[in-house]
Amino acid sequence: MASNDAPARSAWSGKWAFILAAAASAVGLGNMWRFPYLAAKYGGGTFLLTYLVLVFTLGISLLLLETALGRLTGQSAIGAFKQFGKKYAIIGVLASIVPFIIVPYYSIIGGWVTKYTAAYVFEGPAALADGGNFFTGFITSNVESFLWMFVFMAIVFVVVARGVKGGIEKANLFMMPALIVVAVGIAAYTLTMPGALEGAAYYLVPDFSKFSPELVISALGQMFYSLSLAMGIMITYGSYLDKKSSLTQSVVRIGGFDIGVSFLAGLMIVPAAFVAMGSGDAVAAKSGPSLMFVILPEVFAQMGGAAQFVGFLFFLLVLFAALTSGISLMETCVSIVQDGAKWSRKKALIAVMAFIVVTGSLVNLGYNGLSFIEPLGAGTTMLDFFDFISNSVLMPIVALLTCIFVGWVVKPKLIVREVTLSGPFKLEKAWTIMIKYVAPVLVTVILVAFVAAQFGLFKM
């Protein structure tokens, strides 16, 4: 299906390079702070088990669809859908808008993480454990918040500028193993703290009395966001993959990486937060950025002489996770511009960099110079608005349209043929049912629930 006159494309050096890169894309800030607080809020082990089931059913199915579509067409999102007719390009356009919305505000949060990593070295744990004043003062500053955002952006730009093999592969080859090792180390240390085992039991043992529709919807939303679905990333990464690599094995391993890191993040944070607050309800009440940037520094401060080292290692771990996702989002934007405008990679990279710097700066002003703009109601910022539009609206819409397109327009057999080029597809019938019937229903539930929750019509 790939066009003969398409610009020369990058390629992975092998299947494990693709798996590491796709896993790195899946592993991000959502795993590090969103998954743990959702697990704490929705019954610990019950949420963990529900998430596991969803990843290895719906999540893997959608991952396989997007990756196969990218490899089949050899194009990023817009070109991939356009090859089946110009009228279908709109699905690719919507998917392509998502990373362009996410990268600017993701870079702001990445700047926060970069600042905290450095602060544990130069300012010490006591300065950060002050009940939130340090965090508030930093994000509302007119200089420092921009400086650290630009530092994070610069790291991402440098890696992506070095290309797929020279930059992304090499960065992931270092950061992903380091991320796992540090996560295991911190989780093990945390469990030695007084009261931590109670938190671990809450996190690991399912309590089915906690099961609820809200739990399932939250787990669905987390799975969706964490696996980098419906934002063009997996289509782009699939387009760099050779025909010999097994797609089914690859997507299962990517799902396994995502589950593994999410599990470790919960094992680090939920027991640690129990030490400080004593219950899952108390942890859940401190959801969002405050859990990572306000509560955890207070937990680390209780560790005595180890506080500085553990705090630094934790935020370094989160920084690696933020960078791996930021790199994949940035690479997707570059690929979209390169394919759509038929530009050289260098020209596309410069254009994307300029867009991200300008847009990121505008969104960051929402915490200081433009804080009077509250797009989703009192107390909200432009970052909240960008996050809502990309994650709660556009991504479910793109996933729904993609499932309808593959399930009912071009038919699942098209994707099945691509998958079987690299080996047997034993679960073909189950996958087809998932894409045609199950996934559209579940994605619609996510879309309706998230929008209703935003406007106060549904409690989550």
C-alpha cells in the first residue's frame, strides 16, 4: 500500500528497537502519577486487576490495529487513512491534531519534573516539603517555569534531531532499562518503611466490594491514555517497522511493559503515601499533580538521611518516563509534517520545534500572565483545557472512527493479512469481534463519561 513516490522513511534497526520505542511511548507521566492515584481511589487491587484485563483485551487489540495500519501503508496517520480515499483523511487529521496539542503542555509538566530532579540536588528535600508553597511559587513564576520547560524541550529536540536510529533508539536503550532498575529499587526501599506493607496489601489484594462502573471507566481512560492510542504514534512507529517482525508478539510485549511500569509505580507511590496519610481514601484525595509534587516530597522528607537520594532518584525516574513519551510525541509530529508537506526531515523538525516553543509558552502563561483565562470554569487553566480536548474528546473520537473504518469500511481482513505476513494470527476471530463490536461501545462509553464528568453530569 505504500506509495512509490513517498519520501524516504526512517526505519527501526530491528523488532526490539520498535518494541522499546513503543513501550517508551506508552510509559510516561500517566504511569508515574495518574495510575497510582487511580488505583488508590478505586480499591487498589480491584483497579489493578481490571486494568490488567482491559490492557490485554481492548488495549492490545487497538495497538495491533494501529501498528498494522502504519506498517501496511508506510505512512503516518494522515497518509495512512488517505491511501484508502481522500474522504477518509479526516480520521488521520484528527489523530494528528492530538500530539500537536499534547506536546506543548506535556513539555510544561516535563519542565516541572526536570526542576524537581535538579532541586533535590541543589536545594535539598526540606525546601520541597513545605506543603505546596514551593510548587505553587515555581509554576506561577514568570521566569523559572519557562526556563525549565525550555530545558525539557531542548533534551527532546536533541534526541529527535538525531533521528530514529541515532537518537530515539539509543535514548530508549539507556532510559528504559534505567527506569525499570530505579523503579524496582525505590519500590523495594519504600516497602521497608513503617506502615508501607499495609499500603502494599491494599494495592495488591482485590476488594471486589469496591468494583463499580466508575472504576471500569477510569481504568478504560487510563489504559487509553497510557498506551498512546488514537494519537498517531503507533501508526507512525508501525510505518518504520519491517515486514518480518511479528506484530502480535510486539504488541503483547508493549502491553506488558506498560503494565509492568504502572505496577511498579503503584508499588512505589501507594505504600509511600499510606506511610504519610494512612489510607487509600486520603491518597485519592490528593490526586493529580499535588500527589507527585506536594505529597511525595513530604513522604521523602520523612526518610532522614536517605531523603535527598531517594527523592532525586524518584524524580529522575519520572523524568526518564516523561522524556520517553515526549520524544515519541515529538517524533510523530515531525513525521506527520514530513509526510504531509513532503518536506525534508530537517525542515519538518524546525517547523515543529517552533510550533511547540510558541504554543508551550502560551499555555504556560496560563499559570501567570494569562491566569485570568479559565476555559473550563473557575480554577482551571489552559493546560487543563488542552488536556481535556486531547485526552477526553479527540482521542476517543479518533479511536471510534478508526474502529468503524477498519471494522466496517475496509474490513478487518485487510489488517489480518498484514498481521499474518509475519506469523500466524491465532486470535483473529476474537480480535475481529473486539474491533467491530466491543471496542466501539467501550470507546463511546469513555467519550460520554469523560465529557459528562467535565460538565458535572457524571461523578468520577
